[in-house]
Amino acid sequence: QAQFVESGGDLVQPGGSLRLSCTAPGFSLNRYDIAWYRQTPGKEREYVAYISSTGGSSNYADSLWGRFLIDRDYATNTVALQMNRLKSEDTGVYYCNTKTQDFAWGRGTQVTVAS
């Protein structure tokens, strides 16, 4: 069973950048398509982006193309989400899981975009 650990969230000003990291200690993510999700205030958890197990394919929620970039490092068993030109509406708790949400959710990492 994977136990996801998300990190990298912080308070950042609008227009700023953050890089989030996802790992699962003791469990290899390398065979899985991994996705990032987020729960913004007052809304259900929503899909953000995914990267294939090979790293050769990725996809983003329509509103995030060009601002967010997902990548993975097989050596460190991590999947990262680079977030640029952040907006207040990006505020929320960010989670990772497999694309098919096979495992329990981790605690997430809080991203707050405010001036």
C-alpha cells in the first residue's frame, strides 16, 4: 500500500511559483501513472495533472495549461508539480495519488496564494 507524502506547499504572492513534491516512502511509484489533485475552499477535490509511468505523457486540467508542469524522478521516487504564475484561485490543499486513485489519500500540502 502506498502512503503518499506531499510537501512544498507555502504562502506565496500572486504571480509567484511553488514546486510541490510527492513521494511514497517504501513504495515504488515508478510503475504507476501519478496524478496531482487539489481541493480548493468550498469545492470538491479536483484533478490537476497527471504523468504516465514512463514519463512520456502528461496532461493538465484545461485551466492550468501553460502554468503548471508535472515531472517525475525515478531515482528519488518523486513526482513534482511546478506551479508558476500562481493565482488566488489556486489556493487549496494539493494531493497526489495514482491516476485511478488506487490508494488512500495522504494529508496533502497547503498552498495559499495571497498578497
